[in-house]
Amino acid sequence: MKQLSKHQRYLLTGMISTSVFLWFYLSDNQAKLETILGPKCAARTHVVFVKTHKTASSTVTNIIQRFGLKHHLSFVLPKYPENYLWFDSNAFIDRLLPHPNGTDKKFDLLCNHAIYNRFAITKLMHNNTAYITILRHPVNQFLSAFYFYRTVYKIPYLVRIPGPNPVEEYLKDPAKYEPVSNYASYTNNRMTIDLGIPRLVFDQPALLTGFINKIDEEFDFVMIMEYFAESLVLLKRLMCWRMEDIISMRMNIFDKDEVNMPLKAGMFNSIKKWAHADLELYEYFYRKFWRRINQMKQDFWREVEIFKEIQLKVENYCLNLNASQDLLLIDGSEWNDRFLVSNETCKLLNMKEVKFMNYLRTQQKIDVN
């Protein structure tokens, strides 16, 4: 074997020393390795989040709004001071603000309320857009929507329901109180309506199953509210986002005692029967959600634990914030880089959806008049 020259031996020794140093320095912290050599994957920046009512969708919207703001991405936004892009299955493009870089450009993100209309949305978005939504058990979703829209928004058809137990009264004959338009109802299988499934197929099992299968084919991920932390970690992995991207503060939480009242005998089953389309939709994607989790390695659960710990620290910090408070430093781990949480971070985390939307308007430098 040919002997190496003194100069070659010197270079080889230096390369080995450098490699050994990097291995010892970085092997205990994958985040550091990714910082120097680049991440394992590139963050996906094209997202459609189809909002469903009373499912923590406003909290997810805040996550997407912060991500878009951070990365200077374009949003589909309504012309009018509301958070609806369109109210029914007819998507009127003239309701939307134009793209900040020209009418022929595609948008990066859509996360305002809009009845799912794949044909209309495809015209606005990039071909590699990820489609995401979230569901909640229909009984809990129904009760939350019933009391929220009766008490906070004071929707007339819900306010009119008489008696000491308006849910019980409503369930005796829901059709007696329901508005004429399905899109004006917040209590008639609303998650199914939000996902663009026509009311006409609710009582036709084969057609309803076909529409649910279509949603399955067209969506990349359906989150489950009851497993919110797990859903966000799965979202992080799917989108190749960072841990700081998925932290949140809960939005539009309704804490009235009525929501937590025990249901009288038979009412649970009555709600399930009335919300049968939502129930079939939910159970289908609940099963798929757990099949997805069961395919994960054991480290998934450790990442969920780390995320919950970080989430709790951020919540405590933001809830007890004062002007003189130091920045919150979140240590790095196998699943996240170190990052700082500031007063400004907390303001964005707590910013209500419509206010955030109007803030994004100014960031996109669009004339809203």
C-alpha cells in the first residue's frame, strides 16, 4: 500500500478530528445538526384548512395565520370585514381580495370559514397544496354550537326555543326550529355541511358514504379535536413544521355551565340520531386517525409529551405576562430547536381571528376599499 505523505497525513488527521468533534458535539441534539446541515425536509407552505364550527378550528386558524405571517405567505381573504370567504356552496370569487402580486397568482394559504368547494378552491391554490380539516365528536360539537350560537351570537332560531331545557325541547322536533337554509343552521350536521356534503344525501346511506370517501381522497389530514396535541404533532410531521409553529392559545372557548350539564336519559342518543351524518363522518375519520397513529414509531408519544410540556410553559408565560417579564426560553430537544417566546409572540397567540385577518390585510399591502 502506498504510504501517505506528511501533508496528506496532516489533512486526514484534521478531517477525522473535525468529524469526531462534530459527532460528539451534535449527536445529542439533532436540532443543532439540522441547523448546520439543513433540516431533513422542507416546510410545506401551501395549505387549505377547511374550518368546521365549534371544533377548535379557530385555534388551528391562528396557528396557520402565525405561520403565514412568519414566512411572508399570501392568504385568501374576504373583501368584507368578516371571516367568511363564502357562506354556502356557491363560491363567489368576487367576494375575495385579489392576490397582492397580481390576479393571475396562486395563493399560499386559505384558513377562513368557507363551505368546502374543491373546484373553486383549486382555482385559487397551488397544485401541491395540503388539504386539512378538524372534526369533533358530534354530541359535544352539537352542544357547544347550540349554546354558543344561542347565548353569544344569539342566532334567532335558537333564541326562540322555549323552556328551562332548550336542548331537550329542540330534540322533540328539530325540524320545527331549523331555518329553511341548511347553511344558516349551526345544529343540523354542521360539520358535514362545512365539508360540502349536500343535505339531500344525509338520509341516503350509499351516497353519504360516497361523499365521505371523496373527502378522504381529497384531504391529506383530518384532525380530531379530542386528541388535539396528537393532531398537532401529526400536523407538524406532515408539514415539516417546527415545534414553535404549532403552539397555541385556545380560541372561542365557551365555558357556560349549560354545556357541561348532564344530559337527561335518551338525549345523548337523540343527538346522535339527529347528527347521524356528522356521526358517520366523525367515526370514519376517527378510525383513520388512529390507524395513522398506530403506524407511528414509539418516539411519536415522546414528542407528544415534549409538546405538551412546551405548550404548558407557553400558556403559563402568556397568561401571566407583564411588561417587565423576561423572554421565555424553550430548550431544544430531539424534536425542536431552542426558541424564544416574547410579549409579541403572546399577542399573536391571543389575537382573535377577525382581528388577525385584518392585520394580515395590512401585511399583504392590499387596498381593502
